[in-house]
Amino acid sequence: FKIVRVETTPIDGQKPGTSGLRKKVKVFIQPHYLENFVQSTFNALTTEKVGGTTLVVSGDGRYYSKEAIQIIIKMAAANGVRRVWVGQNGLLSTPAVSAVIRDRVGVDGSRASGAFILTASHNPGGPHEDFGIKYNMENGGPAPEGITDKIYENTKTIKEYFIAEDLPDVDIATTGVTSFGGPEGQFDVEVFDSASDYVKLMKSIFDFELIRKLISSPKFTFCYDALHGVAGAYANRIFVEELGAQESSLLNCTPKEDFGGGHPDPNLTYAKELVARMGLGKSNPQDEVPEFGAAADGDADRNMILGKRFFVTPSDSVAIIAANAVQAIPYFSAGLKGVARSMPTSAALDVVAKHLNLKFFEVPTGWKFFGNLMDAGLCSVCGEESFGTGSDHIREKDGIWAVLAWLSILAHKNKENFGGEKLVTVEDIVHQHWTTYGRHYYTRYDYENVDAGAAKVLMAYLVKLQSSLSEVNEIVKGARSDVAKVVDADEFEYKDPVDGSISKHQGIRYLFEDGSRLVFRLSGTGSEGATIRLYIEQYEKDPSKTGRDSQEALGPLVEVALKLSKMQEFTGRSAPTVIT
Ligand code: VG1
Ligand code: CO
């Protein structure tokens, strides 16, 4: 093949957000749009770090992935990359990409040094929906801000990109190696099975034999919904083939370019079919409801955990996994190095860390901040309120790992009793946890696609309000006399304890005397307008009061949050788009 230099001009708005660049497909398919971003990434990494290396390119299989993969292969060839690895049919979940970078050895003994992941995660897909791309580094984690800032700077000045235009399209449906000759020597594309490396890793972490016993126990029933995302490429292999679940336990496990027209976001609003099956929707009380249910997002890094007619809040989920990891999961048997959560995630994990005397870290939203801690050996288990849970086995959150972690805890708690009378259920485990550690009532209100200007004004107003706590408390008291006093308020800023880098403006916090918190943030993953996220949390230590309905328990704090932020006045919205 020949290397062609193509002249181009900068395109506005290519700033990577919380997790890469996400835009409508119609934006991505504009001439030069993808090419500019990919070349800007190569340039940010520098020629030395790109030339001669092995690059992974794959994603959640959403619309436009197949075309994008061929373009990136041709650009990689032209930029001196030695080989490109592609998951069969272009499919690799985000956690599997991380695992592949860290652990996979190619047929010729090579190892990967980075990846382009093609996904817009939980955003819908299809010709009128979203596409996305992000770069992950040699540790398997998302590029840090230092790199993403450089990429963005490059997109603003880019003049040229390089592409091997005459390289034929590679058949990515068939596994195997295709070799080409270029001006600087050989260039290979290796297509490999999407699941093998990941399955191998999971088997090295969990006790599959024990989980198999749980799943085959007549008392236990199971259901997994991939929402037509890439998790489907792993679910059959792991849950059915390895763990013996029935095929009928899998819902929507065929990956589709448009996620079957759905919104591949595993929460109570969008995972409708699973929610109904688990008896949480308008199901018939006579229906057979599984003991355990779970769902994933488009790229399979998120998870939702459900019990029979019971929802596990993600903030509780990570705390419960951390509390049980050493006993229930072989990978952690030597102990946890530390635990971490994102700032808006509830403090349930903090309480576990204190009880178990573990190192604890609070980081800004987005998985990249956990990676540094893990690389430095400071953190084993971490999570976010946004249905993200994971560990240092890779450098991304991991939806299927979280499900296996819960299955391990269930198997561990029931191991003397698989054939016995009554199963220890998901709900039992959560209630036990609240009795020991107290409960953090938690909810998140999302105001999606709000006018971007209005959202900025609201945030600026909240920052300014913080300078006078007496004014804040007047508003609080005026709204609800039964809510505690605000004792502190700030804009969250994070200093990375490993590399000393500082991330500012990571969300506005109002901290109450009784440990309650209100947090306001603007989303960094949307593709249109602005999304305001409001996180509401209240701690209850008294075991006799931990069984309330969370929306009811949080009612007074919600009222205060809406008054404090003048939400309706600024945004024109009288209700959020999604409540989780
Ligand atoms: C959201 C979540 C955040 C998560 C991010 C990426 O970001 O709040 O916790 O890390 O999505 O997850 P934001 O900036 O929109 O609040 V994923 O599954 O979209 O890669
Ligand atoms: Co995701």
C-alpha cells in the first residue's frame, strides 16, 4: 500500500468528554471528522509511541463501527503502526479491550500498546443516534486528561492526516491474520475471538465451580439482559456455557447496531423488560420471578443488579462487594489494597472502608481517575453511582465482572445450603449490610438536553451562593424545617495522589450537618445540549429506619435541592427526565 497525505482543516467541537468523543452519527460521518480525531490522537501520542506498535480497534458494534474500523486500520497503517487487532465482527466490550491490552499475546507473540474503543456507551445507536470513540493507553485505561487535552488542542490546528487509501478492506468477520506490504515494511491485521481472553481472565478471578453450583441449585433462578449491546457476545459463553445457566435466562443478548431501537442503559427506566421480569414493574404477582437479575449497557462496562422485586443501588453494590470480596472472591483472598469511589457516589463505601480499616479515595467522575490509584497498588475495588463497578483486574469498569462478583457473594452465603430450605437472597444480603453499616438513601435526578446556556447559569448561581452559608441555610430552612443545616459547600477539586495532577470544577457539593449531601454536576458524556445531574444522599444509622422507600425518605432533601438551585426557574423543567 501507499501512504497518502490528505489536507484537512480543523472541525469544531472535538473535545473528548468524560469518556471520549461522543456525537450524533450524522456528525461523525462528515468528511474528515473521524480522520481528524484519529490523526490528532496519533499526533498526541507522538510518532515514537505509534510507530511499530500493536493497536486494538473494536467496540460495541453500534452503527458506523464497521466503516470506522476500516478507516482506522488504513490510518494506522499509514502512521507506522505495525499491527492492528480487531475483535471478530469488530466487537469487544470496553472491559474486554482493557483486558486484551493488558493480557493478550498475539499469534506472533506481540502485545498491544493501546486501543481505539468505538462506543457511545449507554447512548442509543443507529443512523440518527450516537457514535463515539476513545483512546485507551498501555495500562488498559482511558487516556488521562494530559493526553485528551493534547488531542483536543491538535484537533484545533490539524492540517493533514495520513491514510493508506489503497489498502483493501479487511474481512473482520473471520478470525485470522492478513498481512500487507507497505513502504516501511509489513503491516498485519489480526482478527480474533471477542470473548476468549476475557473469559479466561474471569475464570482466573472467580470460583466458577462454586457459582456453577449456585446456578444449578433448584432454588436459584437467573436472568441477564444485554439490551442488545456487546455484553451479548460474552453472556452466552460465560453464563450458559461456563456456568450452566439456561439459555432462556438471557434476554436481548444478540448485539445489534441500533440496540434493537432501545436505549442501552441498564437502569430502572430503560431496562424495561428485565425490570418487569424481576417483578419491579407492572408484573403479575403470580409470575415466576427470578432470584437474581442483571443488565449491561451498550459497551458492557455498566451493570444493574436486581434481586426478586428488589433494586440494588449502585452505590450500595460497590460497598457490598468491597465488604464481602475477601471471603467470596478468590482474586481478593489476600486482602484489599484499598477502595475508591467517584465523588457523587454515596458514602456507603466510606463506611465499609472505615470498618475494615482500608485505604479510601474519593475521585472525580469518570473511570480514568481510578487507573492511577490501581497502577500504584492503592486500590482494589472501586465504583460509581452511575452503574459502574470494577476492580484492578483491568482499568475500566466491568459489567460482567460485577455480576460475577454478586453471584460469588450469593454462592458464598449459600454454600452450606444449596439444596436447603431457603436461599439467602440479594435482598437479604443488602438488608444485612444496612444493619451492619447503616443505609445511605440515594437518588439521582437527571435533566437531559437542557439549554446549555441555562445550565451554565444555574451552575454559576450555585457556586456564587456557596460564598454565603447563612443565605444557603435561610433557603434551606424556608423550604423544609425538618432538614439539617448546611455546614459546608464547595466545588470539588481533586489532586491525584500519584502524579499530583489537579482536576478542577468537578461538581458542586452541599454538605449537611447529619451527613446528607447534595451534588450538582454537568454531564460530560451527552451529545446534544446539556444534562444537569443532581445527586441526593442521606445517611441513616438506626437499623429500625433503614427499610423505608428511598424516594419517600429523600423527599425533603429533594425539595431543598430544587429550591436551592431554582431548577425550574433556570431550566423551565418541572420534573427530571430520568430518576435513578
Ligand atoms: C457518566 C457517568 C460517569 C461515567 C461516565 C462514563 O458521565 O456519570 O459516572 O463514568 O458516564 O460511563 P457524565 O459525565 O455524563 O455524568 V460510560 O458507561 O458512558 O463509558
Ligand atoms: Co458504558
